[in-house]
Amino acid sequence: MDTVKEVVSVSLGSSVRDHVVEIELLGERFRLTREGFDGDTRRAADRLELLDGQVDALSLGGIDRYLRAAGRDYHFRATRKLAARVHETPLVCGAAIKGPLEHAAVRYMTETLGLDLAGKRVLVTSAVDRYGLAEGFHEAGCAMAYGDLLFALGFPVLIRDKVTLDRTIRVVAPIAAQLPFSWLYPTGAAQDRPPSVKRAHLYDEFDIIAGDYQYVRAFMPTDMTGKWVVTNTTTASDVEFLRDRGVGLLVTTTPRLGGRSFGTNVIEAALVAHAGAPAELTTDEYLRLIAEAEIRPDARWLQGSNGVIQG
């Protein structure tokens, strides 16, 4: 096990969130590196080109190549130039495993942790981006609201039923995928800004806030006492931020490695590197490797002394 496989996430997110960790996965050693380029697509593209052929797998962070929701894939025009700089090393974005891992996280909450979700009021900040969470909570009998029009496009409207959600996604997503990514999602320094108080009241009616962490944080009120957050990438400082605001339970859809949970893009890249594949694997291949590697969500109570939940 002397060889260490190199996986690098090139992210348009804030460089403040950079991290490196070495782990053992599926009998191999991996060095997982996250490099943020503060929204600078030119620097990110140059870095991808430099790393091409030099590492075992690359992933895009803070931006998606495509989203998979409501039975369809929606490809972003903004990422084509980034992807075009990579010719040798497999390049993924996490979209292929995001849904299965998110769906599994909700099942983990009910089946392994024994949490009763039926009747819980859940806000999924952007279901097109976190469709696995939206489906999982819906199937668990939660009272749902979806913030796709609000968080991504700025329209102060919450969608309250899944039929309307799917119809909205199929109409709006193909158009939104042609827009500059920064219009839809905070990149670079925008990720370091304090939460806006403009719509903080929207969180009041919900028991669980679920979705991409940057969206979850976007309008978070100072008082989140007793609420649960289900999200993806969180650093140690993010955990303390949520604790200070009173969040009761934090669940991340990927495990915590070296003090932070990495995004699905990094996990997917590690699985591709392990398989020695030139590109994405099939869903069945991912599911097999996820089960074999025992990749599980991270769940922890943030108030009191309960700490990490062992499931």
C-alpha cells in the first residue's frame, strides 16, 4: 500500500475552504485535495490543464457539469470550457452519485438512527440540485417545500408539492443551465459573506433545512434552535457556525474526513480512481463500491454532549 492515488478537486469556491487529507479506501491509500479558485474560472481552467495527466482523478467543485433531476440530465454550458481543458485524466463533478448518496442519507436517518421523519416540515433549498434529498424526505412522509425559484433565481416563491416541482424543473432547468453559473450559485468570495437577513423568516416554519450548504447558509437566521440541517460539504468552522446558531442535528451526506466532509465530487473521483476508469462509472458500479467501502453519512448532535451518532 505504498502507492498513494492522487485525487484533486478544482473548485470555483472560496480558497478559505481548501483542505488535504490522506485516507484508506477500498484497500488503497488516497490523497484528497481541494483547491479553491475564488470564482476565477480562468485560473481554475489553467489548473485543470496543469493537473491533466498528472493525477489519478480530477473533480469540479463549486460548479456542476450537469444536474440529474426529475428523470433528466441538465448540462451546464458554463462548464464546457473547463472540461475541454482536460484530455487524459478522468474528470467528474459528483452528479452521478449525488442522488443515490442523498437518498441513502435519509434512509440512514430513519433506518439506522431511528429518527421519526413522518410529518416533519422540510425545506429543500434547491431540489434540482439535491433531488435525492427531495425524493427521500418526500417518501419518508415529510411536509415538503422546495426553494428552487427562490435560492437559485431570486423569486420569493416556495413550491409546495412534488408534481409542481417536477414540472417547474423541466421548464426552467434547461434555460437556467445556459446562464453563467455565478448567477445561480455563490462562488468565490460570495461564499464567505455573512448570511443575508432579508429572508431569514422563511426558515421559521420548518423543522429541517436540507440542501447545498451554501444555499442552506444563505438566509440562515441567528436563532436555529432545535432545527436539523442535512447538507453536504462542511468544514470544522461550518460546524461551529451551525452550533452557535442553535442547530440541533447536523447530517452530511458524505463522511467527515480529517475534520471536514468532502463533496460528492471528491468521493466520486476517488471511486473512479480506484476503478482505474477513464470516465464516470455506471450507477450500479458506484453503488457496489459505495457499499463495499462502507461510505456512510456523518450525523452529530451539536448541542449538549451527545456528539457523533454511531449508526
